Amino acid sequence: MFRYLKGGLIATTLAFAVAAGYLSLLIFQQQKPLSHVSRYDVAWSASQGVNEFIRLYQRITAFQNMRTQERIEDIQLRYEILKGRVNVFESGFFADFTAGESFREDVIVRVAKAVEEMEGLVADLDEPGHASAIMALMAPLEPDLIRLSSEAAYFTSVKISEYEQDLLQVHRTFMATALGFILFGLALAAVLAFQNRTLAKTQSRLTDANKDLKRAATDLAHMARHDLLTGLPNRRLLREFLEDGVIEGDRVAQDTTVMCLDLDDFKHVNDTLGHPVGDALLQEVASRIKKSVDDKGIIARLGGDEFIVVLKDLDVEASSVLAEELIESISWPYMIDGHDVAIGVSVGLAQTKSNEADWDTLLSSADSALYSAKAAGRGSYRFFEPEMDVRLQRKRLLELALRTADYEKDFALHYQPIVNLNSKKITTMEVLLRWPHTPLGNVPPDEFIPLAEQTGVIVSLGAWLLKKACKTASRLPSSVNIAVNVSAVQFQRSDIVDTVTKVLRETGLEPHRLELEVTETLLLEENSDVHRALRKLRALGIRVSLDDFGTGYSSLAYLRKFTFDKIKIDRSFLTDMESNPAHRAIIDAIIGLTDALGVVSVAEGVETWDQLQLVGDSGCDEAQGYLFSKPVPESEMLRLFGNRTWTQRVA
């Protein structure tokens, strides 16, 4: 009987063993789809697609307000990412999700078609109307995409729930099997000991599967509200915090401060060292910001190199201290992947108390203050003031007017003579650009020239000015040259040698009658292309003058590396040279240097006979200023050659 009992126990044990093996196989099979759902679910794909769609729409909207090359590149990058998301919609598990559902299939088809139609518009985004056309394609799709994302989330949750129920049923069966092993364990302890170890491993896999499910849900919730690179809150979570913060401020009269931080020269790091170094740098910057802010507020990354800090219950003084600390901390050098990296940061701040502003107003005000900080020279901070919005609006209007200007109708050229102090004759007419025809009235050159350089308009505008000036020179006496100021941006963004050569060929002006005036900023960087272009221009017979010498970054190294035909002494030294011996000594030294180098010296800003007498006594070759003539339009220019009353009093 014992033998039969033993046989029965063995048979039962084998039956339990077979059952355990089968259950293990079931568990393994259930884990695979569950793992797949947790990692590659359609909800994640849909949410990412919607996020990229909204980001692209926001970039286009921002581009409508301020059209820059950086924003064009950002929009094109966002478009490529969105196109990749659409490809995901049309394949794999996402295709299973949309199959047979007319609404879902229709949304995917319409989105794919819109993305395809947008490709040409994004490629030529600077063309008028393209940005508006893209927004018109995208706007009707947003609510349907959001609905699709919602359905995808529900679809994923249902799938996960089904797999969880299957796992739970298998788990219950398995526990019953385990109980059977315990009942028969007294007879076959050795066999059951081995089987128990198998059960422990299976239980561990079940536990890990449950943890994966919880982790997947947590990760989804986290990704929806946080930046993947730095782990900081994203725009969505920031908006929620700001809205709550302003509401709470209404109740307890707390201050809410928004700080907008933008890294200086970050694009240069990306371009020269690569995006991996740029990403690592952003992570380091985020770490330093967190260390400085600590528990005073919340930090968010809006994208790119822009960070937001929201502070509560900090007054202006405390906010200023924190802004200075952030600037100092972020500007400290970094060591990234063996590279020494140095960047700066500019900070704009906006504050509100009860009912003074909402989220959009706060962020817009901080952004205006940031723009003011960057305009002040970067590496600084500014609090928002109402007039900043006025300046920013004026800048945007001027930028739009610049981009759409008809140069022939909107701009005017004025001319100012340069006089030889020995012959008392005009040797050169300098061309000065004026912009009187704008909705904002007459715009001074020191306002629109930097804006033209920032937007790149200076390239086409400068080419137009050069051609116009050379045509005018043909109506001047053959002994008189024409001088044209050339921006550093024209050297950097165009082939200045080809432009000048083409203009001379079209106008027929002799090269030796053209003088190009450059400033020291062109020579600041050790750029071999710039020096090569300057040498080619001189080889053509064109004269090159160094303008505003004696201020800013003046260096004798410029004169050693490149030979100029003229050096123009900055007008600031003439303002009080009669009473300031130091200015007189500097002028004497510059003129002595030009004499030694065989270069013509020109005194700018001569307004009185005493100033003219002093620069003449110092040996200056030529002079320019209101004493001879203010800048005049072309219609009055020729009269200057028959009216040289100043020659009677020049010693």
C-alpha cells in the first residue's frame, strides 16, 4: 500500500510539476505583451505626436511676431520631428489601434496630408504668407489630435487592464498549485524544495511585472509635465503652477516673480562642439540654477536654452540678489567632455501682486525685460517696466518695415564732404544712409543699422547703397572719391568681394575712386576670411579706411596685420581738445603714427574753426564735419564744389 501511496504521491507531484511548468509558461507569455504595452504603448506615441504638433504651432506663432533665422531653424527641426511622429502613427501597434476606426484613420490621413503640404512652406518660411498658410493647415487638426490622444490613452489603459486580469487569474491558479505542493511536501520534501525555488523565482517575476506597470504609469505622468533632458517641469506644469501661484497671491497678497533666463552664446557651443556637449551643458546649467534657487521657487525649462524661475513672496531686492547670484553661478566655466566651456546668461524679471497679471502677461513681461537685458550688453538682469513693451513693439514694427521696405522709395542717401587741409579741396564724399519714410517717422541710423545687422537685411540694403553711391560718384568731379561704410555682417554673410566687383562693373566707376570704411569690430575676431577679403579689395585698387579709430577695441595689431589707406580719428577726441591736453596728445600721437605708416589721417567731427586750426597744426591731412557741411541730399551736393568759403580761413 505504501508503494501505491508513494506512486500516487509521485504521480500527483508530477501532475503538480506539469501544472507549475504550464503556469510558468503562461506567466511568461503574459509578461511579453504587458512589457510591450508598458514600453511602447499607443498613448505615449499619441501624446508625443500631439506635443510636437503643438510645439510646432507655437513656434510658427512666435515666428509671426519675430522672424529670425534661429526661429526658422527651430521650426524646421520641429517639423522634421513631427514628420517622424506621423510615420509612427502609420505603422506598428499604432496602426492596430487605428485599424477599422473611421475617425482615427481619417485623423491620421488628414495629419499626414497636412504635414506633406507643409513641407514646401517650411522650407521657404521667409516667403510672405507661408507661416500663415502653415497655421491654417494646422489649426483645424488640433482638437481632433487631442481627441485621438485621449482615445489612445483609454485604449492603452484597457489593454493594460486586460493583461493585469489575465495575470491575476494565472496568479490565483498558481497559488492553488503552490498549496498542493505544500500538502504533498511532507512526502517528497526534496522534490518540493526544488520546486519551491522555482515558485520563488516566478513570484519575483510577477512582482517585477507589477512594478513595471506602476513605473510605466508614473513615467507617463512625469513625461507629460517634465522636460526629458533636465528633468525640470515643462511649460504645461509651469502654467499650472503659475495659475495656482497667482490665485494664492490674490488671497494672501504675496508677490509672484517670474525670471526668464536665456543663455548667451549657447548656439555657438552647439555649432562648434556638437549637440551632445550642448545637452550636457544644459543639464549642468539646470543643476546650478536648482542649487541657487533651492526651495525659493520652481524652475522650468521651456525649450532650447531658455529657463524660467517662478518665485513667491520675494521682493525686488531679494529677487535682484538672486538674479545676480544666478548670473555669477551660470557664468562660471564648465568642463564638459574634456572641453572648457564658457557661457553667460541674461535675466528678465517681472513681478505681480493681486489681480495685476495672468500667466501670459507675466511671461511676456519677463521676456520683454530679458530682451532689454540682452540689449544692455548681456550678462545682466532687468526688471520689467511698461516702456519696455513700447520699445519692443517699436523694434518689431521697425523690423517688419525693414523687411518689407522699398529701398528706392523709403531710404535716402545724404553726402558729407571730406576736405584736404593743404589744397582746401574736397577729396571725398562720404555716403550716409537715412530712413525718413516709416510709420514711426524719421528713424536714426544708430537705431535701424543695428536692427538691419541683426536681421541680415544689411546685406541687401548695403548692396543697394553701394550701387547707388557708385552711380552718384559718376556725376562728381573725377578727382573726388566716394566713401561707403561697410558693416561687419556684410563680410560675414555675403561675398563682399563679388558684390563690390559686380557694382563697379555695372556702374563703370574706377576702383581707386571707391573708399570702403570699416570699423574695428570687423577685426575683433581672428578671421582669415575677413583679412583675405580686405586684401582682395585693395588688390582691385579700392581704398580701405579704418573708421572711428582711437576708441573701443583700438589695437596697433590691426595696423600691423593690415595696411589701411586712411585712418579716421574718432570725433570724441575733438569735442574738448581745446581744453583737454590728453585729447590733444592722443590726436598728435595718432597723426604721428599715420605719418610714419604713410597713411592719410582724417579728423572727424570738426565743428569749429579752433578745432580745425588745432588738427591742422598737428599735421592732420584731411577733416570732416559740420564746419564744412552737414550731410546733404544729392540735389544739394554739387553746390558744395562751388561754395568753399572755409578755404579763406584755413591756415
